[in-house]
Amino acid sequence: MKIENIIKEALKDAIPYSQYRALVEGHVLNNSNTGAEVTEALANYTALNHQRMKRLDKKVELSPETQDFLESLSPNFSFLVITESWCGDAAHVIPVLNKIAEAGSIDLKLVLRDENEALMNEFLTNGSKSIAKLIIYNSESFEPIASWGPRPSTATQMVADEKAAKGALSPEFKQELQKWYNKDKGKTIEKDMIAVIKSIQ
């Protein structure tokens, strides 16, 4: 199947950010999670991520320069994000993407990874199904223009360095990564995304 058709197919079940937040909250209330595998650990991550997103929805503020740039756009592209409720990176990334989409009048929809295997397989990161993954596609032709993710550039480098040094990500490193996200407050995601958008204009 052509990539444009895979994107079109995925969009049939895609949901806006507000609906995704409600979906995650519903899983928290039911002590469950999205995805093919439901476990106590993934349900706990989902609850944690719900709180993270709630906090970021209130606290993330784009810089005045970013705001001005996005408001001047006439986007002929849309955002499609592949995610799952249990993914820590996604919880930090998606609220910022939503703020960017709102400021730039960019259509943002989300789909679940495990329900969209064909789409995920087109956007692997080093051969793995890493999320969150943003696909930027032409709003009329559905052709992909760019992709970004699963993490902001600085976090990507941190993960690469840790894997090179130790072969795997330790629980201690994962805590360090969370601290970095909290301190960064979405600024690196903002910077990365403006660079991507400028590159496709």
C-alpha cells in the first residue's frame, strides 16, 4: 500500500488532542492502559503520564517569537502523532506539540501505535517502534513531508550516549531523563519543531 493511503487509512480512527486526553483519563479511572499489552506497570505509567500532561497543558508557554512565527503561517500541512498512554516521552512531547498546533492553526490528530502497525512500520527509529512519532503530511495529497521524534534533540543525544556507554538505559538514567524534561519545560521541542517547520516552508 502507498504511504499516502496508509496515512489516509490511519486518519479514519485518528482523534484530536482533547479526545486523546479524555481517553487517557478514562484508562486511569479504570486502572488500565492503551496498547496491545495491559499490565499493572503500564497502567501506573499511564496514571503518571496523565498527571504530567495535565501539568504541561497548564504550564507550557511558547516564546513570543515562536508565537509570532506560528501565527504568520498558512499551513498546507497537518500533524499526525503515533503514541500510547504509557509512553513517558510521549507525555512530555504531545502537550507541547498541541500548543504549537494551536498557535499555528495546524490540524493535529493522534493514533495509537498498536492499532496502526502499517503506519508505525513506515516511521521506525533505528528499526524500533519508538514513540511519540510525529508525521507532518501534506493536507491535500496526504504525502509525508517530514517526521520528528520520538524525543527532542537533546534527550535523543542523552539516550544515544547512555546506550553507547552502558548498552541499555538504567532506571537511574530514566530518572535523570525525567528531570531533564521537567527542567527543559518543552523549550527544546519548541526549538526542534520551529526548525522542522521552517525547513518545509
